[in-house]
Amino acid sequence: MKSAWLCWGMLSGFAALGALPEPKFRAVNVDTNVAIGYGIAVADVDGDKRPDIVLCDKNQIAWYRNPSWEKFVIAENLTPKDHVCVAAADIDGDGKAEIAVGAEWNPGDTVDSGAVFYLIAPADRTQRWEPVKLPHEPTVHRMRWMKDDRGQFELVVVPLHGRGNNAQTGEGEAVKILRYVRPADPRTSWTVTPMTQPSWTRLHKTHNFDPIPVRQASADIMAVAAKEGVFLVPDGSPTQITLIGTNAIGGAGEVRRGKLPGKGFFAAVEPMHGNTLSVYLPGLTSSAPFERLVLDESLVDGHALACGDLLGLGRDQVVVGWRAMNRPGVKVGLRLYTPLDATGKEWRMTPVDDNTMACEDLALADLNLDGRLDIIAAGRATKNLKIWFNEP
């Protein structure tokens, strides 16, 4: 295991030379009455060309209008149990986001739990939206809008468990990832097909995934964090999966793809709800296609991850959040990790939040259209939704 987290003292020379800019963040509380803050999406909801924040909370789906951050509840109590995930994107090119929701969250019920809804927007998008219930697998947990091989959006939904498997160990049926194609009238039947096949036995107890845009004429692929490790799942070839990371600590819970000059990398929180932040860099041989570097082993219940170039370096940084659920007295927060050069071999850690954000989910977006990515996060125990504006 190789650690690439350099301490502040070792980096003083870099900072003095101006080789690596220091980030400056201004924190703003958007909502201090969040129940759980399961999921965040960022998209232009009202068509004013500004990205808004969409929050999936325990009993509500709400969006916050940029730049006032006024809150509008668009759906509430869709199921008796919690809402758990949300996907928002302009899928039809009209400049306004479409929204889907996962609900009826019960990770211990691998047979009868779960729900998927598409929300139909009214003319006034600040009012309640009409939910359309769609077919689903049990333990619906994460969803994203992704593009198919025609460049058209489809909804991809990943459950936590395979149907009927052991909720503790994940043993049993493999996870079935579903893709949904919206019809012209979303109230009619949707085309729902599996991205994975019943014969799969390698993906159990998945936690999160990241769509990876490919060529315009090709479908997006996805990186999946699972009990067995981190996988790439190519579109159209569900039996051809490439394992890009296994470890002795029990797989991964979060995965995101980042960019370095001329190549990509993957960041992962390991294991699920784990303490380790790792990056996987492209290797030099086919037998070792990725090199794993450990950036941090001090997270407590790591639960959110994002990659993006916040500092304008031409290479992505990694933002990680942890929540320390059911660990009273343990600090929570966010950290930013910056590669020192194009190789990604050495990284700098910068604290972003110190104990005000028990991070359930986070996202990156240029909210104030100044050309710099900002950080948005929702906190479970801290009951808040916050923005860290990335300032010059």
C-alpha cells in the first residue's frame, strides 16, 4: 500500500513558489432544517440558465432557486418509508430539468422495498409535481440520467442488493441494474431493460456509481462501487466487466472518475462507509492496469465523493465527505485533495469543513457562473445543506 498524502510542512515550498494555488472557500448555509439529506443533484430547474440545487430528503423532494436559494417542495411522502435518491437533468433540451426519485428505502428488505418515480413538472415549477410510479427492483438506492448509444438520455437505477439476497452479507442474487427510457407521454409504459444480467455473480451490495461520458456516438459507461471492489460496466456488453480495484478491506462504497492530463483516474472510498480514500491511476501493463494510492485512512464513515478541477490546474482534485453516523463526539467534515503534478503520484490535503457537515452527499457545480466549481453538501446529523463558494 502506498500513501500519497503529503503534510503541510512538506508543501510549504510549493506554496511559497506559487506552484499550487491555495483554495479559498466561503461557506453559506442554504437550509438548516434538513432531515437526512440523502441525495443532491444540480440542474437548471426553472430555465433561467442558472444551476439550482435539488435535494432528496427523508420525506420531501425540494429544489432551491439560484441565487436566492428559496426552497420549493415539489413532492412529499411519496412512500411510507424514506426517499433515498434523486436524478435531475435536462433530458429533452428545453432548458429545464427533468427529475426522477427513488424511495421506500429499507436496506434490510431485499424483496418488497424500493420505489421509482418520474415527476411531471407543472407549468409553475415551484408547485407540486405529479409523480408517476415506475417498475423497480428492491432496495433502490442510486440513480442517474445517462446517455445511450444514440446520445439520448435514459434513467439508470442501481439497487443496494440483489433481489432476495442476504441484507447483511450480500450473498445470494447479484444486483440488477435497470435502465429506463421515457416515452413521449411519461404517464404511459416506459421501456425498462436490465443493464446487468441474472447470470452475473460478481456485483453484490453495490453502493454508488458514476456515469462516464464517452464519444458522442457511444453510450455512457459507468464505474460501480461494490462489495467486491470497483468495476467498469460497458454499455451493451453487460457480461464484459473490468475489475479495476480490489482490496483486502472489503470493496468500495463511493467511486468517481477524475481527469489528469492525457489520462483519467478513479477515486474511491473503501470499504462501504469506510475510512480510506484511494485513487486508482492507470498502470503500465495489461496485467496491472491500475495502480492504487491511498490518500487518507482517517475518514469516519466516508459517504460522499466528487472529482473536479476547482483550482483551474488542468487536473482534477478530489473532494470527500464523511458523516460519522452513530459516532457521537467524532468530528465530521470535508477535505480537498490536489495532485501536485500531472502524474497524480503525490497529493496535498486541504481541510474544507471542520465539524459542521456530517456529509451524506455532495456535488460540484459552478453555481454563481464565475468559472469556478463550488461545493454543495447535505449533512445528516448536522441537519444542513451548505454551499462552499470557491472564491479567487
